Amino acid sequence: MLAAATGRPTESVVLGMSAHATGRGTDVETYHLVWADGGDPPIGGRGGKRKGSTTVRERPFLTGVHVTLWIPLPDGARIAAALRRPVWGLRLGRSQDLVHVRSVTNVTLHPAEDAHIGHALAPVGGHDAPQGTLLRLADHVSSDRLRTGFADFLWCAEPPEHSRPVTGAYRDGDQAVWLLAPSSVDPADTLEPEGDDEPPDVGREPHQSGQEQSRLDEAELTQVLGKSKGASKLGRPELLTEHSETVRDAARAVAGRIASPGVLAARPGFWRQVETAALLHDAGKVAEGFQRQLRPGGEPWGERHEVLSLAYVDLLTRHLPPDDRKMITAGVAFHHLPLTSSSRRDLREMYPPEAAWKKKFGFDPDAGPGRPRVQVPAARHTALLRWLAEQLGVTALPSETRRLWELARDAFERVQADWSSPVPPEDGLVAVLLQGAVTLADRSGSAQVPLQEHMPLPRDFIRTLVTPYPHQQATADTVGNLILCAPTGSGKTEAGLAWASRQLDDMPGRPRLVWVLPYRASIDAARDRFIRDLQAPPGAAEPDIGVLHATAARTLLTRATADDCPPGPAEARKARDQANAMRLFAQRVRVATPHQLLRAAIAGPSHSSLLLEQANAVIALDELHAYDPATFGRLCAAMRLWRDLGSRVAVLSATLAPPMIELIRDTLADVTVHRAPPGTAPDRHRLVLDDQPIDAPDSLARLRAWLAEGHSVLAVANTVATAQRVYAELAPAAHHACPDDPDAAILLHSRFRAKDRAEIERRILRRHPERSVGEPGHRGGGLVVATQVLEVSLCLDFDRGASELAPIEALAQRAGRVNRRGRHPDGPVEFRVHLPETARPYKEDALHAALSALRRTPEPVISEQTIDTWLRHAYDTDWGREWTRQATRHRDEFFDSFLTFTDPFHDRTEHAAGLTEAFDTVEVLLERDAEEYFDTLNGSDGDPLLATGLLIPVSYAQLHRLAKDGRARLDRDHARRARHPPLWLIDAPYSTETGLDLSTANSSPVPVETVL
């Protein structure tokens, strides 16, 4: 009709339409059937008279048909003028009724999320109104009128009374309007091929002029979504072109952060490859199956959009060198699933050579109801191809006779051939880094969470210290890797920050500071300290310091890289997870556990971004001595990788034994060692060895006497069970000595819920801060009973201390919380070491070595030199030499097995459980907290980082004992529904005062305080 008005052969304009009729009727038509030879057909099997085969047909028709068209400018003005004075008569419908134009009005359309649907014609998925009827309508007629193309649309004969949610629509007042783009090619090439034909060759040129084609392309692409409203953080559906541009821009931000350190310095094209892969990574979402998946009520497509994206990679990168094409293809292909896996779904299994590629990505003549026959309509393909080419600056598209599905098939075969066999280690490492860059950019763009540029750690941090110690000034002048040995209370943390500040001066990009602590229980306290001491960005009240909790990170990273979901709760949950996952990466200062950093070795879509974030970083390992030889060795292997990634490492400790220093030197090759000069810390303690256990009657009586005298007392046990017993015995005496003080007695260990433990730490810090110069000897008394969690990061000060015998490093750290800076008026104060009844959780040889060293002390006063002597003696034993052999072996094995990426796209998640078990730690949830946990995890405002506040770390031995007693079960149901790793639920006594009580279970070895 519009062509009749303008006199043109065709009118390919974008338009919206609403149509309804006020009446209907029936036309009776008579048919006279005859044979081709002129004879009459029989009636009822008998021949009849002439016209005896007459039949009557009823033909319904509509009356009072009203059609409203919305045509955007400038076409709208041209068409409006033609409708006023048409070239040919305007006729509509089969009956060729004459059309009368009632009015032409200029309106402004606004993007809409809800509107009155009325009788508007909508694309499939435009709304979910139950009144909608699916219509198969002609959307293009060839100029010779011999062929007609068809498409599916939604229309309501009886429209809904109220506004409804709409997708991809505009609003004219309250009326919903969907602007529909016409087909730009012959209908035989589009949605309804004849026979087994398919869409056209991918290189076919358009019929329209450049300006007109640009308008058609834009209209076509405004209907192609990258994310539905629920999955988008924009609060509306996100176009594929929008998402692609956003991720490409995020890749540029990642490049600005990481720059080209280490191995990347020799790969000048690396970031260009990342940027191209980021733009093309979701091009396969152009498929109609994926588009329908995003619509309300849509069904999962069932195919991988990234595999179809490979066709566009092939078309748009042929001008690049082979190595660039290889890396770009890998970045696109593997941003969701691995190439191969022995434990879960992988791309090679999904798309074997015999796969039905044509039906999956091309043309399926047997498509079921609601499933598209053609995956990529030609007009949509050519519009996207031209848009991508313009973004990449590709001026000449290749001439190609293969179909799009053939290009995807051939590209997938090549990517398999490229990465199925072992590759050189450096090539594999760079490939994993590229995968990490693409997934990080995708997360950042999807979550609309930019990477922070503000660095809370100020340049020249040393100037913020009023009178720095010599070792602090020395670290501030050090460029490169560092080992610092300085006693507790001598400003070791400030020295590490001064060193990190100096590294920022000559490192490229925007380095991050990662502060690594051995105990999970200590990282929240470290974060609070950095919030207090570092600089907030302009306009903010405090600096944004990140915390990498292993369990929360595992959940977030797993779910944030999961498949795209149809609209619904899972889709919204993934959007939240992507935003929360970015909280693991956005900040430039983070506190972490080694477990989280070492999990980067798993690589793959979930963890390769963690590996990338360890490039061009400043990494401070605080109290590295606290690890067993296996973990120490693995961390040394990670140091070697960090060196190759252009990062710089500082090891900070008050008690670093000579073999540890030598192993770090051997690993890093180039490292500066600084020691605090003698006399940095005054003599603070008088050592007393006590053969009685710490919970023996005489030992408890002595501790009660200290409390009665008004001293603040620290008692440190090796196991949680012992700490709970000692606390139960001493708490009444502490409360008697300090009446009306709710914090007179406090218990701290690892088996508290994380949020309870954080609150306990804050209470202890308020109650027992470092002593100021001139404070009186008695500061209010009070008792703290703790385990190893007190050894790191908490700056505390007590008047008297007692501890069970432990390795030398642990004893030195425990003593460092008593008379911390040597300011007690009594001078060196008593620190008692009690022999335990059992070596658990340590090895017996380690305690024998420690006891032997302590007994060699010539006098009771402990100095810095005394601790160095103890360390040398303890490690110059059979136990110490075996420790060194084990640490070296674990370093080499972990580097060769996990940090050498000769098979970069093979799934390593099957090793994740083994890596976690190597730390002998698993987080569990009380049955009574399950409802709150899953509400926090999956609710409308769900946040896995907050949900971790309910988790409790226990050892695998303790978990197995609980499971054997029927008090622990693995909750797979919630895990399957919410798409997160399964969690153990336990039934055991718990209180916010004493924590988890496992004493009622059968006795078995109690492991070391949970690391991480």
C-alpha cells in the first residue's frame, strides 16, 4: 500500500502498526467445479448434470478496519505527503477495500518498560499478555509478486485493560509501539525458505543505498538484545550492540590497569586481541533461538552463542596475522565453557564433527512449535556484520560462499586443532591471561561496575609516619622484591605499606595492592585497619578495601560465568552475582587469603580473571611463617608465577627462619632482605617454662591470681576444645575482677560464624588496645582466651600471657601480643609456656624442636636475638631439614602441575576440591541458619559476600566425624536450584559466646586452627 502511495516498486521503511475492526461479515461464494477436460466431477461417486457439482463457500470479512502506522522521520514525512496525494489507489486486504487517510500527526516516541498494548502488532516476545495471539503474517513480497516472506507476530483481538510489561517497545502516550524493520532481501532468502534452501551467502551485498541501508541496519539491530531486562543492570533490556560496546570499553579499562608487564611485554598485540575478542564475544546472540530465550516465557535455546560468534570472528579478522586470529578465537570460544573436561560439560562434547551444525545454527526445516526454522535472518546478519566491521575499522568484508553455520563449524574445528595438543608454557599462560581479560571485561560490562582508578595507598607513604624506624625507611627505598624481618610491634605493616607505595612509582598501568594473611579470621581486622589508615577517594567517607573470601568468591565466580538464563529468578540472580563478583576485582587494595590466590591456578572461565589480576600487582605476604611446608611451597611457586607476570612481592614476618629465606631467594632470584636493627624493640618478656598443661589446676589458679591482681591476661591454646575449657574455667574470675564489664572475658577462635567472629575481634580491639606511653600498670584487667587466630593482624596489648607450647614462630607471635611495645611499667613481663598433653594439632617433632630451642635460652629475658637463635636451632634439626625438603618439593610440583599451562583450555575444576582439602578447611552452615543463609544468598537483594557471615570453618576430619554421627549432610538441593557449590549443613551446639561445640562428638585428632 505504501509503495502504491509513493509510486515506488517497494517501500522498505521501519514502521509500527496497530489494527482492529469494528465489525465483521460473511461473503457467500459459489464455486462450479469442472474437470480439466470440461466434464463434471461426480457427486457422491456418480456423474451429474451440468453444474451438478456446484459448492458454496463462506468467506469472512472485516468492516470498519482501522489501521494506525508510526513511521519515523525522515521517511514519515515523505510517506505522509504521498498518502495525501497517492500515485495509485490505496487498497487494503483481500477484498481490496479502498483506504481513507483520516489524519497525519507528528508524535514523539519514548522507550517503554510498560504500556497499554491495545491492538499493536508486536514481535514475538514483545509482551507476555495472555490475550496475545501468534500470527504468521507476510512481511515482504518480492517485486515480481511471485514470492512472499513470512514472520511471526503477536496481536491482541481483545487487548488487556491495563498496562503490561513490554520488551523492545516505545510509547506514544499510553499506547505501546513496536518499530518493525522490513526484510532487506528477497523473501526466498529469509524466514521461510522453499524446500531445503537457507539464508543467503554471508557476503551478499545489500540492495539499498548506503544511507538508507544504515537506517535499516539501525532499525534491525534495535530489535536484537544482548541481555533481557532482568539480566541487565540498566533496568531495561540491553541491545546486543550496547553490550558489545560496553564490554569492549571495559576491556580497554582492563588494559589500562594491567598494562604489559612480565610475559606480556613481549606480546605487543595482546591487548588488541583482547579488545577484538571482547567486541565479538557475544555476536552469536544474534541467533533467533537466543533472542526468543530472552523474551518473557522464552525457552532455553540449547546451543552455545559463543560457538556461533566464531563465524563473525572468522569474517572480521581475516586481515590479521594467524597468531592474532588464533588468540582472538580462543578468547571468544572459551569465555563460558572449557574446550575439554573430564568432569562436566565441555564444547568438544557438545559439538563433535558429526553434530547437526546446519540445524543448530542454520536452517531447521523440522523446527517444533515456537522454535525458529532459520537462526539468523539475512537482514539481521548483514546489519550486525556491517556494524561490527565499522567498530573494528574493517573496510572491506570478504566475499564468502559458505553459510554462517559452515563458518562457525570450520572455525570451531580450527580452534580445537589449535588448543587440543600441548602448547609451549608461555603461549598457554598468555592464552589463559587473554581468557581472563575477556571474562573480566564481560563481568565488568555486564555488571556496569567499572574498575576503580583511585589508589587508597598514597604515594610516598613513608612521609605519613612521624618518626619512621630505620627498617621502615629502608623498605620505602627498596625497588623490587623484598623480605623484611622485624619484631612484632615495630611497625611491620607500615613498613610493608611504605614498600608498596614505592613500587607504584615505576610500575606500568594501575597496580593493585593485595595483602595476604594466613588466617581467614584475621582478614576482616586487616581490612578495618586499612580503612582507618588509608585514603578515601574524593567525595567518599572512607576507602573501599576489598576482601577476598574463598567461599563467597567461589560461589560468585561460578554463577557469574554461568549460561545466560531465560527471564526469571535465575536470570536476576545471575545479574546480581555478576555485580557482586566485580566487587572481587574493582578495588585497588584487597585483603586476601592464600587459598583464594592459589585457586587462580584452576584458571578456566571462572578463575582465569583471578590469574590476570595477579599480573602487575604489588603482593604483600604477611606472616608467611604461619604455613605448613606444603602451603609454604605452593606460595613460593605462586611467587615464581607472579614474577613472570611482572608483579612484585614482599614477605613480611617477625619470625622467618633461615631455610624459608633461602627458599624465597631461590624462587624469586632477585630479592632484597632487610632486618630491623638490634634494639628496634626493647626486651619485653620473661620466659617461664611450665611442665603443667595450661588447663591444669595450678595453671588455672595462677591465671586467676593475675586477674585478681588487675592484670589483663592472654591465654592461648593450640586447639579450640582446650580454649573452650580454659575459658569456661576462667570467665567467672574475670567477671568477678571486672564487675559490670560485659567484655571482661572474651573467647576467640576460628569456629565462630564469620559475622560473630568479626564482632568479637572488634570487642577485643576496643578492650585491649596497644598501651600508650605513660599509662599505668593496671588498665582495667580483663581476659582473652584464644587460639592461633590471635597471632596475625590484631594489634593488642596484655599485661601477662600464657600459651601452650607451639612452634617457635607461633610462640613469638603470641608473646608479641603481651607488653607489645615494651611500655609496661614493670619492664619485661611474665610469659609462660605450658607443655601440652598432646602435640595436636602440630607434629610432635615440631614441638620437640621448639622445646629444645627454648631450653637453650641462657637467661629468662627474651630479646630479638633470642628469637633468631631459637629459629636457627629449631630448623637445624631433623625436623627442620625435612620441613625444607617438603617445602621445596611442593613448590616444584605445584608449579609444574598447576602453574604451567600447556593445556590452557582443559577444565581443571576437578582439582579444586583437592586444592581446598590441601588447606584442611571446609566451611559449614548450621541447620538453624540455613533459611537465613539462602535468603541472603538468593533473595531479591541477595549478596553471597554477606551470606558468608553465617559460615563456620572446620577441618575435614571434624566434618567427616559429624557426617559419621549423622550430624552433617551435603545440601545438594539448594545448590542445584541456586546454581552454587553444595554446602554442608551441620547440627551441633553453638553460642555466640563460645562458638561451635564439637566436644559431644567422638574423639579424633583436632586439626590446626583453620588456615584461610
